[in-house]
Amino acid sequence: MDTPETEHHRPFVGDDFVIPAPPGTVTFVLAPLEVAHNEADLAAWSSSVDHIHATPGFEHHPWPDEPMTLARNEADLRGHVEDRSMRRGFTYTVLSIPEHAVIGCVYIYPSPSSGVHAHVRSWVVASRHELDAPLYRLVCDWLKAEWPFATVEYAPRPA
């Protein structure tokens, strides 16, 4: 995903911070986004463009845009993998349980807003829209319990 967040060149968290294991539920699990997810990631988000644009945090965001090639999506994924390796941002794929199908994504990057440490966005595919609020709650709890951010900007979801 091409985002302004990927323009950050400084580490988002220090080298001494141990990145916490991604959480999960009986329905889905987060896993670090990898290039190996390319085909499934592209299929997931391209099947749900309108739904993603209606998701809190993505209403006025330029991504996702179409048309998207597998090569361009791979380049975006490589950027997210590099961000993680350089500790500039952290992107997680959301995998269904037990199938491990890609059903969404979570982005954790430095906030462009003054006074806010982390900016978070997430989406799920339209066919699994009922998981949007549970994903939001899980990520909020995880960030609060295990990450070093004093403030987080993450568009709330309806209960």
C-alpha cells in the first residue's frame, strides 16, 4: 500500500523494544505481512475496495486504488517488510482461522499528527465485515498492553 507513512525514514520504536507477538482470536490471527501474502492480499483488498473506502480511517484515504498489478502490490508489500525491518512501521495481515485466508490488514505507523505517537488503520474484506469491530478492539487492547505508545490515533468502530 502506497502511503505517506512509508515516507518516514526514522525508526518508529527503538532497537531495545521487543516487538510483541501479534494477537489472535478463535476467528482470526494477525501475522506480519510478508511478500508471500501477495496474491492473497491483492485478491482480498481488490474484492472489497468500496467496503475499505467506507471503513473508518479510510474514508478519504487514496488507497486502495485500482487497477493494481501483482507486481505493484508486491512492491508495496516489500515496502512494508522493509519498514518493519527498519522499525519504521508495522503491517500485519489478518488471517482467518482455521483457513489462514487473508481477510484484512492492520497498519501501525508514526502519526503525522502532533502529539500523537501512532497512527493505526485496519480493514477487513466485505464478506467478513462483522470482524471489523472485534479486530479494532483486539488491536486497541494489544497496543495499550504491549506497545510503548502514549497516544494512538485509530478511527473508532461502531459497537
